[in-house]
Amino acid sequence: MDEQLIFTSGTSGTVGTLHSLDQSNLRQCQTETRFSSCIVKRKYLFVAQSKKALIQVYNLNGSNKRESVEQRLPVPEVLQTIECVDEDGLLLGATDGGKLYIWQLASGNLLNVKAMAHYQGIVKIKSICNGKYIVTAGNDSRLIFWQTMDLVQNDEPKPLFIIHDHTLPITDFVFSNTLGHTLEGKLYTVSKDMSLRCYQISVNHEPHCISTFTFSSTLNCISLDPADRAIYVGTDSGVIQVPVYYTISKSMIVNLLQHSKTKIYSIVETTPGSLEIDSSTKEKMLHMGQISCTRLGNSAATLLATSLDGSLLVIGDSTGKCTVTEIFSNQPLKEVRALSTNDSTGAVTNLILHPITQESESLLEATKATKPWKFINLQRAVVDRKTGINDVHVQFHDTTVHNVQPVSNFESYLDSVAAEEHIFHQTDSINSTVHRVGQLQTQASAAAPAAAEGASSDKNDLFKTKDKQIAQLNGTVASLTDAYKELRKMHEDLMKEHQELLNKTKGESK
């Protein structure tokens, strides 16, 4: 298993892997807005074009994967950000004017349009709790929780919660990994007002801010450790690692996200290689509301992503490259750039990191490609809910022949094949019969005597086999008895000779 790395910029799109050197470019992929791409059905990439009212579909996995555009889906307006709900259920798109579109992918129907979801442009859309809730953040400094069913069924859906603590546009947000089927966990938001806020969210009460972290520069993006141990914040001067459990000394660790009361902390950056602050100084700084945090890298980060095991951090910067950095040692492992002749392709606008299963490297591969999936064109007019049930188009794939896995040990493979062949050749106890129409009564009448005769013959064969085995055992016992007698006789003769030699030696000594 590997992790697929997908990132786009203003003039290019790149697909690679985190732990190998595989890399390919997506053709005609141009998007200048962040969060304008999403994964659909775990193999298709939707990219909203920044200057056209168009969504381009790319096939990333399987026998039909290719670098060119697989399909083009026209939309009513230029979309700034998109999100897929429940992998292939709903497609949400937002415009620069704060309008929110909701499509059904299986039918292509436009289910609803929320004209004023935000007062200004929507920056990011996120689906949580298996598609039960939709969270949107905008340039109006607001973050809104929506119920998916309300967006689909109601003409004028009402927000579930609204967070408006930030004073400048929200740039990014992320939820804790403990968030499951229910709305119960933590929410982290970053803004241009140079603050990081942590909220405790629950379906039973309004979101409650439990901690606020202030920085010295604008915050562009955020990522979270898979175990919720650290928060990674991208700024114009680099990436800041904010520990959730702040270590003062070996015997003192402070939880910075306590529910009892709201805390405000000021971040003090420390560069790698600088002198480490002693425990007493850290304790004094904590009492003054200051915490020391490590800076990872010096490039202006636009997007961040953490690996599945939490050991690697992918930093997308303003020059259009992605740097894979080991968090523990703070060392860059590799840089991934777009395959382009230009010095810079623009800032990284989309960064997706998700696990994939590597295909077999065997030379024996399936030669027959499956038919590519075709999405239904997205409608421009809202569907009439009074009509009731609508048609849903589903395309079934042909049965594919899986690739033959490579053989690592040829000798063991031959042994297993020989064992299987030996089993198939053991057909002595297998009786095959064919029943024909009109012969069932004859077979039923002859079944009783045939069964009795077969039982008696089987019994005689069993007795003969047992007699043969007993005779073989008797012969073995007899041969062993004779051998034992011979050995005993040899032993007695040797003891007699030994005694005679002893007596002779004693007589000579006297």
C-alpha cells in the first residue's frame, strides 16, 4: 500500500506517490483557486477550472487511467471550490459570490441552489460524519454548519451552527480524527487575522472555543496529526508545529486544549538548531501565555497534508512544488515538481493525499480494458420536487481479470502446484453419476440392493485391508525381535571377553 499525492497549480496538475518516484502530469489542468478538486469513487479526480464554467474529470486508477481529460461536465457558473459527499452521492460547488450548488451525481439533477449561503465567496466545503453535515467557510469570516438533508429537501435551508469569531477571512479548517458518525469532536480554524482557534463541537450545543493561538504572520493552511498530537500551521515564513500536549520537562506535560476554560496562547517560533529552552523558562513563558513551537521549513506554505502514519508532512508552497518532510528529524526527503519547462507554475492550489493499493508488477497483465465510467451531465435548472421519484442512471462495469501476482519463490510455487495436482489425481473414492429423465424410478428401485451389495463389498475390503496391515505389523515385530536377540548375544560375548581380560591382568600382576 502506498499514498497517492495529487497537487495542482495555476498551469499544471501532477499525480505521484509518496514512497516512490512515479509521476505523471494531468493535461489541460488549470485552476487558480484552492480546494477546487475532489476525489470521486476513489479513482476519479474532479477539477473545477478557474476561468471556465467547467469541471474536468480525470481517471487516476485502473486499466483506463490516463493523463488526458476523461470527461468534461459543464456547470452554470465558474466554481471556486467543490466537494463530493459520500464518495459518489452528491456534488457541491460554490462560487465567488457565496452561492452554493447541490447536484446528485447518479442522475445529474440540480437538487438545490442556496443563493446567499455566505455574504462573500466560499473558500472551502467539507463533508463530515459520513455525509450527514456540510461545513462551509467563506471570506465573510464565517464558518457555517449545514444539515445535508435540509440542503437537499428544503428550498430555504437554515444553518445548524454559525461561527463568526474571526475578524478576517477564514483560509482553512480541519476536524479532529476522532470525529465519527456523530457530531462530537474538535474543530480547528485558521484565518488571515493571524489566529488559530480550536472549538469543541457537539450536536447538542453551540460550538465552544477552548483555545486560541496567535501568530506573528498570516495563516494560510492547517493540517492535523492522525493521532491528534500536533497541529501544523502554514504561514508565509514556513510551517509551525503546535503540540497539543506541551512538554515543559520530563515530569510535566500540559494539555493546551482543556475544556474547563478558554486559553489564549502566543506562539514563539524556534528555528531548528537553535538553543533549547530550559524547563524553568518554559514554565515562566507558559504562565505568561507563551509557548515555544518549532518551525518546519522556510518556504511560504499554501497547503499541507499529513501522511497516514503521521511521520511525513507534505508542504505545498507558493512556487508550485511539494516538499515531503520527515517530521521527527525535520529533514526534507524529496521535492516533487510539475513536469514543466517553466521555472514556476504558480502556487499549489490543491493538495490531496490518500492511500491506494499498488497494482501487481507482474508481466502477465490483463489485456482487455474495461469500459470507462461516464458521468451524467450536470443540469442547470433545479429539479421539480413535486414530480417525486427521479430516474437514477447506474453503469455496471464488466468483470475484469485481475493481474497475476508475481512469484517471489519459484520452488515453493512448483511444490504447491504439484500438491494441487496430486490432490486432483486422487479420484479413486469419487463416484460420478449422471441422472437422465425417465430413469429415476429404475434407479430408485435398484438403489436398495445396490447399496447393500456396495456396503458388503466395502466391508470385505476393509477387513482385507486390516488383515494386511496386521500381517505387516507382525512381520515388523518379528524382524525387530531377531535383531534384538542378535544384539544381546553380541553384548554377552563382549562382556565375557572383557571379564577374561580382567582376570588375566590380575593374575599377571600377582
